[in-house]
Amino acid sequence: MTATPASAPLRTPGLVDAHIHPDKTTWGGSWLSRRPAATLQDLIDNDRATQFSFERSVEERAYSLLAHALENGTLAMRAHVDVSTELGTANVEGVRAAAERLAPHLTVQIVAFPQFGLLTNPGTLDVMAASLDCGADLVGGIDPIGLESDLHGHLDAIFGLADRAGRDLDIHLHDEGEQGLEQIREIAARTIAGGRQGRVTIGHAFALCDTSLPSLGETLDRVAEAGIWIASCALGPDPVPDIDLLERHGVNLAAGSDGVRDSWSPFGTGSMVDRAHLLAYRTGAITDAELERAFRLASTAGGAMLGIPEIAEWQGPESGTRLEFDAASIAELVVDRPAPLRVLRDGHQI
């Protein structure tokens, strides 16, 4: 009796997590009971308290999450890591040490992230500058108006540091409404004025998700002109973008995990297949093309954002950098969310 040959595995590009916070995670450790939070500032205050109560080091916690993400097909990520006067550069050093343990299979770009304030926490800009010498790659920012109440002062500080250090920027922006769009247009204007097209990312950008705002179309055109990347995470109750609308305006979009099992949220798995599934679900994907687009935002689009050519410009099933899944199609893969059968980077099986 002749055995029926097994169907060939589905081969795909590697996955990319365009926005993750590995220094905050509790992955692989004991359960963290979270306190309620009604505002963004409440969440930040809760996280500030949690930062100093972990059982394990930043390196060990980050390594647990990064290793798990790699096993699930993530080959590159943009990691936002807290720096402040209280923390110094310790979190950056810990995440960089964890990343080095997984190199060269996993590429990790670290953003120096001033979550506890920049102008409102004097001395943090100096710590951010120091972090660029001990493992951080990009300059971060956060809600210039909503948290710092000084749009131009905050952007002067982070764009100035990026100019002096020759680094790119990745800015958290939770602010919604026309105030959020105002900040996005100012970031776009500074990006163009400084010749930084394609080198600035805005994470979350919740204001871009509100199709009722009068200046949304104008703002999307400015974002596209500046080549700004938008990183969306589709987490919990957070707004999600109208992907069709962003595509019509030529806006670059990629997907990320945001926090994984941290003080902000008990959810997250570190799997970008899971995140593609969630993004597809949150944006009402039905057709194969819509499901495939969600996977693209979690893979090749992220590769383009991070500048990883073997992912962004994937050469097809025979490429030495690829994932293999037990699935008949990308659409089925996004819905069923299997773990990869094999993960390969530059011809080496991980």
C-alpha cells in the first residue's frame, strides 16, 4: 500500500514586531495582578511602581519573551525601552544583553523611550543621550501635548537629540481628536524639513483612527508625504485604523504587539501570527485579500519599516529566510494561528 504524501508546508516571509515593550514583560514568570487605570497617566503610574518590584532582571524577562517570539517566527522587532532619571540606562542595557543572546537570528532595534516624561522629568534627555551609547538605536518620544503640555518643546528636544546623534525617531502618540492630528502634522512638517522622510515612526496614532475628524484627510496626506510609518497594535479597546483609507492616502502601516503580559495588560502572546489575527478581526477582515493584508502588515511591511531586506523584499518559498506552516494558505494561517513548523534565518534553522 502506497502512503499518501504529506502536503508541502506553506512557506512565508519572517514576521516582524513593529512595536513591543520587552523591558516591562512578566513573560515566563509569576502572575502579576494589575490595578485598575482610568487614564493613560494612571497606566504610566502603575507601570512606574511595577518597574521596581520584579523578581527577575530586565535581561531575563526580556530574554524569555524574545526567545518565545523567535520560536514563533518573529525575526525582527522594534523594542521600546524605558529610560528615565530613576531607571537610568539599566533597561536598555538589559534588553540589549537579552537581544545579543539571540543574535544573529533575531534583529532587535531599541528605542530610548521617555515614558515617565521628558520635559516634565528634567535630566531624562541626558539619560536618553547616554542610552544611545549603550545599546539604544532610536530616539523616542511620547504625547508632546497630552502628557508634556508642550508640543514644540518636546519635539525640539527629541528631534534635536536625533540630529546630534544621527538617529531615527519613533514617537508614541496616544492623543486623540484634532489635538492628536495637530501633533501628527507637526511631526510630519519637521520630518520633511529635516530630510528625514522614511526615518520617523509614530506608534498608535489613535487620532488617525477617527474618520469623523475634519482634518483627517489632510493629515494622512502629510503623513504620506513625509514617509512616516504608523505602527498599530489593535490591543484591547484601543482604536484601530481604517486600513483601506490609509492605503488610499499612501500611508505606510505596520503591526506590533505593544505590551505583552505587563502592568498595562494581562494579554499578548509574543506571536505576530496572533497579532495578525487580532488586527484582521478588529478591522473586520472577511476576504482572503484582507486576511493576507493583515499578515503582510505583520511581516514584509514591518521588514520595510525596520530596513530588513530579506524580509521586506522576500524572494519567495526558496529563500533561506522563511517560515514554514501547516496551512493551506495565508488566509487560513491568519485565522487558525498555528505555530510555525520551522523557522529559518539566512539558511540556518532556529
